[in-house]
Amino acid sequence: MPQRSEQITTDRAFARLGLILAFYAFIAIGMAEGGLGVLLPSIMQTFYLTPATVTLLFLSQITGYLVAAFTSSLLSNQMGLARMLLLASSLLTIALIIGALLDPAIATTLLGMYLPWRIVYLVFASVVGLLVAGMIWAIATDYKPLNKQVTVSGGDARANLRTTLGTPAVLVSGLLLLVYVGTEVSIGNWAYSVQTISRKTPETIAGYSISAYWMGLTIGRMGMGYLIKRLGTVRTIDLSLTLLMVGLLCWWLLPNGVLSLPVLGFALAAIFPITMLLVPQRVAAPLVPAAIGFLTSVASLGAASIPTGVGFLANWFGLSIIPILMLPLAALMMLLHRWLVRRLALIS
């Protein structure tokens, strides 16, 4: 019995490694994506760019997002999660060594130490490089939770993907998440420039207000379970979108009120995970893995396309227009969300 108990304890500890790697992957990717907004003014100054030309940084991501949108479920099915994540994290590490994105708080602190933004990139190359090492370990040790192929019930991955792409609820959910991620990233990437260049907010205050924005999103995600328990999924998104509209109005009408940024982060927090949570209720069970892979990848496309469009408009009309541009995006999310709610009610 003691040996069996020790074996169970060892197996549980070993199983937690997959969870740790998953959390670390989210942290590393979040750090790689979260701080471009703080670095944009420095990059524009270095290369003499305008808000329109700097958006080439976002446009360059579109090809990768499009490829990911249509291949992520197929790759995980053929390669297993560990090899797919190894490929992804290796590519991301290489990209970080030639030019990376940075967590806003660290970016603000290091820039405050007068470090060149190129040097700051190497910090995150090392962070994501650890993810590469973790995936190599998972493959070398044949770590089962990450090396097993993702099987899909009710048909092969290609057939399910084709069926998924013909499902209206999936397409509308994809558009909703594309707009959501585009809004989230647009605020995160452009708010620092809006505050420092257009509104003359001190750089340190502006930089840490962007960190507060992401912190608001983190707190919202952590408290999401409580809200769902009290309000339900649909009402939680309704409340989130209403708070988002209020926060955007405050950000637009109160130029010096940087406290609106953490409110925006909190308001955005529940929309993505709850929309994904509702996927099994909106599509047939065999289509769920393909639908989730497709939605996640298409949503990421919004991170490139919408901030790019925002940048072009800001180049024509000034950075002060960016808070206004976020309002119709929030309204569109409301319309798409209500369509999905009505469709689910009709089906049930």
C-alpha cells in the first residue's frame, strides 16, 4: 500500500507538469504580444514611421494567422500537441530574436532605464526559449498528455473542419471573437500612444496604465467563475459588453482619466472564454474540437487586421480618434452576441 500511494503521488505530480507547461505557454505568448503598444512610439521614432506605416507590424502577422486558422486542428491531429507547440514556440523564439513584443510593465521599466528597445526584445526571446526547452523535454521523455494525437469522434479532422466552416453559429462566433480580440489588442497596442502622444500623459504613468489594463483583464478572468455562477453565461456577457461601452465612453470623454483602462480590461475579460465555453451548446459534439481550433485561430486574425485598420485611420485623423473607433466595434459585438443567443434559443 505505501508503494502504491507513493506511485499515485508521483503520477499526480507528473501530470501537473503538463498543466504547468500550458500555463507557461500562455504567459510566454502573452508577454510576447502584450507590450508592443508601449514600444510603438520608440519604434516609430527609430525608423521614422507614422501610425499608418508602423501598422505593417500588424499586417505581417496576417499570413501566419490565416495559416493557423485553417491548420491548427489538422496539425494537432497529425503531430500531437507537444510537436505542434514545439514548432510554434521555436518559430516565436526566432521571431523574438529579430524583433519582439514585450510585456507593458517590463517594457516601461526597462525603457525607463534607457535600454534600447532592441535589447528589451532579447529578454522575451529567452522567456519563450524556455517553452521550446519544455516541449523538447516533453517529446524526449514521451510525456503522454502532450504527445498523444488529438482524435476527433464522428469523422476525420478534414471532414469536420469542412462541416464546421459551413455552420452559421461557428462563423458568427468567429466574427464575434475576431472583433473582440481586435478590440482588446487595439486598446493594448494603441492606448500608450494615445495617452503619451495625443494626450501628453507622462510616459511612466501611461506605461503602467497599460499594465493596469491587462491586470484588469486578468482580475476579470479570475472572477469570471463567480459572475457566471450568479448571473449565468449570457447575462455575464451582456454585463461585460455594457461595461465595455461605458468604459470606452469614459476613455473618450475623459482624456486624463487613465483609470478607464483597467475598467476596459475587466469588461473584456469574460467575453472570449465564455464564447468558447458555449461552443458545445452551439455545434454538434463531433465538430467541437475543429470549431474551437478554428475560432481560436480566426480570433487571433483580429489581433492583426483590426489594429492595422485603426492605425491607418489614426494616421489620417489623429490618434485621438482611436477611443471613438472602439465604440462601433463594441456595438457590433453586442449585435453578434444577441444573434447567437437568439439562435440558441430557437434551436433549444
